[in-house]
Amino acid sequence: MRAKRTLSESGLGYETPRGEALSERLASVLEVVYLIFNEGYTAARGDEWLRPQLCDDALRMGRVLVSIAPQEPEAHGLLALMELNASRTAARVDAEGHPILLMDQKPRAMGSRTNPAWHQGAARAEGLGETSGFYVLQAAIVSCHALANTPEETDWRRIAALYAELAALVPSPIIDSPRRRGRHGGGSGSRLAMVDRLAREAP
């Protein structure tokens, strides 16, 4: 409210950017929302593994961005990514608050499907179709995990293909690692060999 009052008293005009200007500004805003959600989803500091309030704030901002820029696939991609991940929050920690690895979250999808965010995120990710983009591709990857009840039902080939496309957009060993895991079906032996190779290649 204070910001609105200050803007009003200044006499400056304000309007939502459009076209190329909107896309340029939106990219920066999406990145900030993405970082806020990630800090809530896997806290980088403190005693708590999860910070749900940050996730909720990021989701709220993501929905506002989609309402402002409904034709921007990346805005929908980020919101779908956050909705799908948020729907799995309860499955990621045990009764004592300790983290549970993805492969040990069984059955992975069933608990999530009782959460409205799962349905919203799954429908949003599906609606993006073959659209590409940093957040769109991540939403598609998370959707593959969310739709599978067990690791054996996961579409690892599609995940590997999506990570390959993501790595082409943003080259990084962090992205390359799950891509190779997906290609090999998630076997533990191949993961260890891959980690050794990445360690040797690290600067």
C-alpha cells in the first residue's frame, strides 16, 4: 500500500510493459521467483529442510505473473514447476523432518494427487505441449516424475531427452548429470561412474 501511495503522489504514470519489453522484464522476475521457491523447497541455510512459507509466496507471485502475462509459456512453465514440486512437499520429509530421497518416496504420485496443486501443475505442464524454455522443460521433467507411481514406471528416456534439450539451453554439469542418469535408467553403477567423471572434469 505504501508503494502504491508513493507512486500516486509522485505523479508518475505506470502501465504493464508489453511485447518485447514485457519478455525482457519478465525473465528477470521469473528468475527471482524461481530462486525464492527453491530456497523454500530446499533451504540453503538454517535447521529446517523446507520453508513452506517461501514456497507459498513464490506460488502466489507465479500466479500473479501468469495473470499479467497469460501468453508467456515460461510464466506457465515456472508456475507448473512450482505447483508440481509443492504437491510433493509432504512426501519429501519423514515424521521427524528428515529428507527422503526421490527414489524412496513410494508410491511417489499417489499422495501428491490428493493435492489440488498436483492437478493444476500437471494440467498446466501438459498444456505447454512441445514448447521449449528453461522453466517449461523443467516442468516437463518434474511432470514425468509426478505421473509415475514408482521409479520403474518413470519414463526415463523422455527425461533424458528433456535434460538434453535443457543442457543445450543452459550447459552445466548439474544438468548433464541427471540427463545421463535418465539415459541409463537411473542405475546406481552408472550414476557413480558419472559422478567420478564429472569430478575429474571439474575445474
